[in-house]
Amino acid sequence: MGVQRAGVDKKITIGVCVMEKKVFSAPMGQIFERLQAFGEFEIIHFGDKVILEDPIESWPICDCLIAFYSSGYPLEKAEAYAALRKPFLVNELEPQHLLHDRRKVYERLEMFGIPVPRYALVNREVPYQELDFFVEEEDFVEVHGNRFWKPFVEKPIHGDDHSIMIYYPSSAGGGMKELFRKVGNRSSEFHPEVRRVRREGSYIYEEFMPTGGTDVKVYTVGPEYAHAEARKSPVVDGVVMRNPDGKEVRYPVLLTPNEKQMAREVCMAFRQVVCGFDLLRCEGRSYVCDVNGWSFVKNSYKYYDDAACVLRKMFIDAKAPHLSAAIPPILPWKVNEPVQPSEGLTRQGSGLGTFGQSEELRCVIVVMRHGDRTPKQKVKLKVTEERLLNLMLKYNGGRPRSETKLKSAVQLQDLLDATRMLVPRSRPGRESDSEAEDIEHAEKLRQVKAVLEEGGHFSGIYRKVQLKPLKWVKVAKINGEGEEERPVEALMVLKYGGVLTHAGRKQAEELGRFFRNNMYPGEGTGLLRLHSTYRHDLKIYSSDEGRVQMSAAAFAKGLLDLEGQLTPILVSLVSKDSSMLDGLDNASSEMEEAKARLNDIIINGSNKSHRNGSSEFPWMADGVGLPHNASELLPKLVKLTKKVTEQVRLLAKDEDENLAETSAYDVIPPYDQARALGKTNIDVDRIAAGLPCGSEGFLLMYARWRKLERDLYNERKVRFDITQIPDVYDSCKYDLLHNAHLNLEGLDELFKVAQLLADGVIPNEYGINPKQKLKIGSKIARRLLGKILIDLRNTREEAIGVAELKSNQEQGVTISKTEKEDTDYLSKHFTKNDDTRRTSTTSEKSMDQDDDDDKEIKYRLDPKYANVRTPERHVRTRLYFTSESHIHSLMNVLRYCNLDESLQGEESLVCHSALERLCKTKELDYMSYIVLRMFENTAVPLEDPKRFRIELTFSRGADLSPLEVAATGFFYGHCSVLLAFVFG
């Protein structure tokens, strides 16, 4: 029976011309129930038979029509019915044709000024059609001169085709990830062997937008209402998070004012009252892609309330404007509404807890060294061969005085081809009277060839070649018109090694799990819930080195309980910032001064050099940590190095004789992802064959030890080079851990001697005494230190803003409850300018405070719709992955910052007992880290200095001796030391 209002008792009829599989979905059922509960509407379901078989003239007549396309739906027939009966259309029908063609969707978005990712179209009339305007190279595609570097996205033009590909750069390991509609608990699969794009159809190529591993879906109900939900992006590991009922876990999030305007414009551009679209949030800006037709949120009773009320007003305004559209004070269905169950996660805890009675964790900042790696290597040689000089000109634009860098697979293949032509078939000197320099040159060319052939594939992140011209001559131009310069000699520098090992990845992944379970007090595995509900603001930064990037990805995999390969995780979650986390140039002169002083202390062997210290403050001494008999250990180090080198030489000789029987032009084996990532099954095979682990053969192993032997001690000048001590120690440690099966006699004894010296040399290279350590450390880690201070400042200001808002609400202060003003308040405190976008993670501006605020836009859970007990709870995590130099530098600044002239009389940030322990800590091993955690005591007044507390902890990382590892088979150590509490 209808509700009589203003003398009118006729109900408004709503026709539902929708396929039955959509009509009877849970969201539509919930909304129709609410509409009917108002007593003002009659819902008429057309049904599949009527829609598909009956003529439109016999279709039910209605005041308002809900009609939208789905598979098998006759859209043109529905358009004809609408033209015949002219009902009020919730979603207009003609624009729905656009939604099935991604080209037209992007065109319409751009027409309305709605931001979309940078893209280009490749249209083919027939499959595999060759196109002049389309170019594909190893790490990019080019469309009409518009270049898209990997990672990029490839989308079919048909909106109903959900087979979307993401192609990854060779520097990150290469490969492709295929995204698809959810199948079970999978939404994507990684294919490491696929590197070429599809050519059987027409595609959109789009710039990849790193969104921090989170996707946002926006749902509109008219131009004035938009609801947004976040979920884990399928780009990361492809595992769908589900609750105990099997439904995908999503959490409502707040839209910024700019994003709300975008939602309004999407709704109006496509004339779809109810629609959904994907929102990409990247580096401070938002972009729209893949607009869908009729879309409703699932499993949100509050959303169903809102949607029903908005639609009710829309229908009344359209068909009974004389009636009041005011919402009743009590919604008619509220009495019988079931209690919404608590949202649980199948792989996540749900406890949120606190630290202590009233302290809550607000911020976690971690600076961490990379995991176990292969030794870093470098080959230098002067080249005069025309093939190599022409190669340099080929890749530097033909400029005879310009250097060039070769990193891509194509460039390195060209170099390998040229080198193979130049390497002699027999070793110089065996059957000839070649001079010593020629012998050495041929050996280095052979080493270059072996390095380029190593592993059977190219990955520019691990091998880099620099060619720098040294001499030039003038020659006549080919056309005879004048002269031109030609290089006749160049310096070739090949850097290789330093690759993260399988053990290094396991270290990082295990440490990520440790952090997940121990660094967030009271959370347990609830960190994952905190992260998925937008209450965890996580950002990961890495230096430019491959081993550091992969360590960051492996750590993230363990921290967030991800699955699958590291390449998608790396590209999705890790940002490179070389200006902050790379390089020693800022302190190069001071470090050279420290090394010169260090050399004097070791060579002189004088105890008088250890001055300024005391029994109470031993860390104040010059050269602290150096063994007193360092000068006596050096000859022993040289002797043992020679002994090991000779054994490796004999092994390499046997390998070289076997290789000589093969062709110099053997085809390189195809790219092997398992080999590239150092899978253990390959190492097992090599160990069984008596070969070195990884992809290093005996020839390269011998080159590594031979170079150490030559550089460590110059026999002609009778001079030791102490800067080689860390490299000797590095090689000893690596071979004891990974090549113990080779049974190199004397290697364990060499390790002990090298460790004694390295434990003193390495820390003192960053300053002989605390004041010099502070000076060098502050130069190397200046940008990183500035970023950490910004992180802490932003966290404190944000926490104060939340506390003030909460306090005002509890005290009954009159504040506006409108959605707009609430959003504006949140935007003021938690978000920054949407119009500012960081264009480069390595720009010099990256450490400017205002710019940093801009690039770290903060998004929040929507407390109105969130089924979470503490929606205001928020934790900021910043992870910085770097090398040993930055760990030493940062630690030195934290220890000795009170020695700065401007802080005379201040106490050290680190307590006395911790300073003593740090003094005894020799090595900052793989995965060593420094952690700063900020806590807020909510029981203390806001103005009290003890409201916030910073806890500083430190771990020296995987600090087990290789000799212990060889005995136990265990290769991971962890011990965290509390250094300080700081209030303020």
C-alpha cells in the first residue's frame, strides 16, 4: 500500500531492465530493499526472457529505468525502448557504448580535462601487422616518437578484455606480469621469460604508475556522491586478500577535494549516475583509468543506506518534484537491519594494541644495509683496437671526445661480439715472445669476455662499462671535405659483481618477517591489517645499486607477507633516490685524509698514534680498533693471499684448457631467470660439479684473487696498500660462505688475519677520531639525515592535529559536521598540494622540506564507513636501504653529534653504556640497521615535552663468522641493541 503524501498515493515505478545475474547480486538486492522500505516506489523486474525475447512494445511501462550493459545484454534494444517510452534514465544508454572501447574512454576523459596516465595507441587492422610508427627495443616501446620506458602497461583496446600486461625493465630483472579477473585467490601471474609485447591486436601503451602497492576504486551515485575503497594491488604479488567469508578485503578511504571533483566529472562526462572507475594515486597526483558502467560497493550497509537515499531523491526530483525529498529522521529499514559482522582477515591478525598503558607507536624509521652479495670487481684497461673505438663512437653519438656508458643488453652484446674477435685463441706468452704489457692486455680482454659471458644473460644492473677517450688524431673526412677528429686510445672500465646472492635475499626476507612480528608492539601480524586499512603509511627508498634494490624488495616481501618473485614487488613498492642513499663524493677529500692517517698508524705500528683516548672514553682515541701488531700482520696477509691465489690459478688453468676446445662464437644460452636470481638448485649442481657457486667460473675467480694479490703489495716499490684490506676480507668471507667446498688451503687462516685488520681499517676510513667521523658522516649522510628529521617532524605535527581534533570533539566544541568541512580539515592536516608532482626521485630538490611534503601525500581510512575500531590510528613507516658507507656515517653522526661546536656541553644522544658497546662492535655486517621509533603518550598534555618519545635501536646484522657458518650451516644472525630514549 502506498504512502499518501500531499494527497498523492501513486507509487513511482522503477523498471529494472538488467540481466538476472546482475539483478540478484547482493548489493542491488540491498539497495532495492531500502528503496521499497520508503513505501514510495514499486520495483518492476523485467527478467531475461522479456529482455532477450519479447518486443519492446510489450515491455513493462515504468517511470524510471535502470538499464546497463553486461555480457549478452541487447543495449540497442534497451535504447529503442527508452526512445519509445521516455522514462527517466538513471544511467543514460548511448554513452555506455563508449565504455567498451578504452580508446574512447580515454578520449572522453581528456575531453573533460580529467587526468589520465600518459598513453599512446597502437591500432592494427589485421593481427601482427607491421607498423612504421611502432618501435620496440629492449627496455622501451616508441609510438609515433612517444617513448615509453619499462615498466609500462599494455591494455587491449576492448574494455571487456581484462588481459592487461605490465613489462619490467632489464635493470629490475625483466619479465612480464599478466593481470586478469580474479580466479580463486589469484589476480595476476608473473612470467619472467616474456619480454616482447603482444602484436596480435590493437593496444594502449601506458606509463606505469607506482601506487605503493594499493589500488583505489571509486563508486559514484550521482555527481555529488562518491565512495572510495582501497585494496591490495594485483601488481604486487597477485594474491587476493579475503575475509573468512571468502570475500575480497577492501577498506573505505577518504577522497581529497580534487579527487571528489574528478569523480563528479567522470559521472557527468559519461552521463552515468551509478558508475565506478579506477583511481591511481602516484607521487602526489591522481589519475583516472578504466571507467566501468553500473558498479556498487559490496558488503557496506552504510553505503547501501547512502545509495538508497541518493537514488530516492533523484527519482522524486525527476517524477514527483512536488513531494518532499527530505530524508526521514529514522530510516525505515534501520529497525530490522542486521548487525554487520566484524571484518577479519584470513592471513592477518586484528589486534591493534598499544605500547604501555597510554603510549602508541606513531613512526618507524629504518636505515638498513643490503644483504649478502658477491664481491665487487673492476677491470681497467687502455684500448686502441678499432672495433672498440668504433663501438664507443656508435653509442656516444659519434663525438670523438665524449665518453659513453654501456649498460643495456644490446650494448653489452655488441661489446661481447667485438671482444670475442679480439681475444687471442692461445694465451700470449705461452708460445710467443710478447711483451709483458701485451700479455697483461690480452689477459684483461679475456677477463672482459668472461665477465660478459657470465651467467648466460645480460642484466645492466650488475655490469656496467665506461669508455673514455684519451687520445685523438685528425684524419680526412670520408667525403674528402676537410678533416675530423678520431679517437686512437680510450680507457675502458668494466664494473661487475656486487650481486645480491640467494642467501642475501633470504636474509632480507627473514628480517622483514622479524620486523613484522617485533617492531610494531601489540600488533603481531596485525601490521598487515594496519597496512591494508590505510592506517599504515609505508614508503620504501633504495639507492641505485641492484643489490640494494633487491634487498629492499625482499624485505618488503617478508614485512607485508607477499608472495612470488621480487621484480614486481621492486617496481611497485621501492623508489630509487640515489642523491640521498648513494655516493661518497661529498666527503672524498676528508676520507682520503683519514686513509692517509690510517696508513701512517698501521705502517709505523706506533702505539703513540693512539692518543686522545682514556679508560673511561676509549672511543675517543685515534685509530681505535686497529690491532697493535697491524704492521706485523701485513706481510702475513700478503703471504696467505699469494697462497690462495696460486691454488685458484691451478683450478682456472684446468678450466681454461677445457674452454679452449670450444668455439669463441658459441651462442650465449638463453636468459635464465633462475640463474639471474641465484636460485639454490643451480648452486647445488655447481657444488656437485666442483665449481664455484653462482655464475662465477674459475677464470673470473682467479682474476679476482690475482688483482687482490697485485694491488695489496707492490713488490717493486716494496709498498703495502691498506685500502685493499677490506677487499681481501670481502673475498675471503665470500669464498668461505659460498665456496667452502673448494677446500682452499689457508683460506680460513687468511680470513682471520684479514678480519683483524679490516675490523680496524673499515671504521677508521670514515674518520680516525670522533670529530673527523662526525665531519665525514654529516657530509655523506646529510640528505638522509635531513629526510629523517622531516619524517619525525611530519609525524609529530600529524599526531598533534589528530589529538586536537579528538579533544575538541570530546569537549563538545562546536565544529561543523558537514562532509565537506570534515574533509577540508583532514586535507589540511594530512594531505598536501595535489598539483605538485615530484618528477624525479633523484633530483637535487628531493631534500627540500616543502618538496618532501608534496611528494609524500598522505591518504586516510574513511572513518564513516570503516569497520575498524580505531580508524584514526595511524603509523608512518619509512625504510631506507643503502650501503655500508651510509650506515657507518649515520651511526657516527648519532654517536658524536654533541661534539659539534654549536652543541658544546650537550649530552650524547647515545647513552654511555651503548657507546662502550658500539666501540666494541667492529663490523656493520649485511642487513645491519638503525631504527628510530616515535611513540606518543596520549595521557600526557600536548604541550608536555614528554608527550613524544623517540627510541633508537641498532643491530650489526648477520654477524655470524663464516667459520661458524661453515660448521653450523646457519647464515643469519640478529641482535638488536637499545641505544637511547630521546624526549621532545
